[in-house]
Amino acid sequence: MKDSDYDEHIKKYFGTTTNFEREVSQYYIEDFATNIDNHFDYSINQVIGELKEKLRESELQFNQNWVDEKKCDSDDELVKYASLRMMLNQDISNYYEELFALFETRIIYAYKLFEISIKTLFNNAYKGDKNFSGLYKWDNLKELIKSKGINIKTLQGYEEVNQLRNVSNSLKHSGKSVNESIVYIPEFKGKEILSYNDLENFYNRIDVYPVEFIEAISSIIIADLYEFDDKKINIIARSLALRMNKETATKLSKTLLGLYE
């Protein structure tokens, strides 16, 4: 499509470039969360499935080998079965360690992806405004939501994302130990050391909530940028009036209205 044809197309459906650009920006924010892809999950699911199957087979073989070993009636057979049992035991231990590492990485990656997504959302919504540059950091995000008169704890997915944040930090700093920051989490209650099953159960419960939480934040951004009631308009008008004279205000008004022509 030629540039001239494109401009006519925009004018036909949106009236002005301003209307078009506003609609595009708003749609981007509204649809942002649905386009978040956890690529690590896609690639790791098969590996986890294969390791679980190897673990299951090794445990079955270990148990059967133990039964057979107790039936041995010669030194050579006893050594052979005992040696196999040692190797199977080591394989089983390694599979548990590998599965723990995969779920550990999965959780840490999930929270990192959340931070990346929040940073991208704010950078695009507010067009690089430096006041919003550090909002992917948890405490800064909480302060922003609070400044909008909203209790962040009421947002869909807040509790689960906060748990994800705490578990991610705990895994990075405390490893398998259950410290005070995660002891309250349902899957970890009453435990001192985490297993891969604990991490898997936790992840399966919370994995959809980062997207839901980002959807809730997107709605707040939409309201902040694109919704204007009388109170909000008066606040903006007074703020500008305190910084410009009537002549400048008239010029601004004409320029603003001109963008809709």
C-alpha cells in the first residue's frame, strides 16, 4: 500500500492520525498480557517429562533389583546386583537433583519474565517517561498503584505473584532451605527442605497469575492515560493554568484541537 493510500485509509476509518495512534496505543496496552509467552516453559516440559519417566523406571528397577539381590546364592551374583543397585541409586539421586534444578530455574525465570513484561509495558505505555523507568521493581510498582488510590493487594493475581517473587528470591539465596519468607506458602508449610515435587506443586498453582496480574495493571494504565472525568480534567487544567498565562493557554487549546482535524 502506498503512503498516500495508507493515509486515506487511516482518514476513512479514524478521521485523523491522532485518533488512529491513540487507538493503537490503547489496544496495545489492553492486549499486552495475552501476548506474553513463556518460551522456557515450552522447551522444558518435554525434558521434565523425560526425566520423570527415567526416574520412574529407575525406581522400579531398583526395587526389583533389591528383591533379586536378596535371592542370590553366589558371591558373583551378589556383587553384580549390589553394583547395579549402587548405580541405580546414583541415577535416582541425580534425576531428583536435575528435576529440582529445572523447577528452580522455571520459577526464577517466571518471575524474571514478569519483571521484563512489566518494564516493557510501562516503557511503551508511557513512551520512555523516566518517572516510570524503574517500575518493574516490586516496591516501586506498589508505590505507583498506591498513588492511583488503589490497594495493590486487591488486584487479581497479586498474592500469587508476590509468592512467586518470594520463592524466586529464596531459591537464589537459600537454595532448598525453607526460610521465613516462604514458610507461609501452602506447598511448603511444615517443611524445612524443599523437594522438586514441592516446587512443581507450587508452580502449577500460580503459573497463570502473573498474566492475570499484568492484565489488572494494564487496566489501571488505561484508566490513567485514556479516561478523563470532570475531576481529572479540572486537575490537569489547574496544573497547566498555574504554569501559563491566558495567551499561552489559548495557543495550547488551539494546537490541541488542531490535532483532531
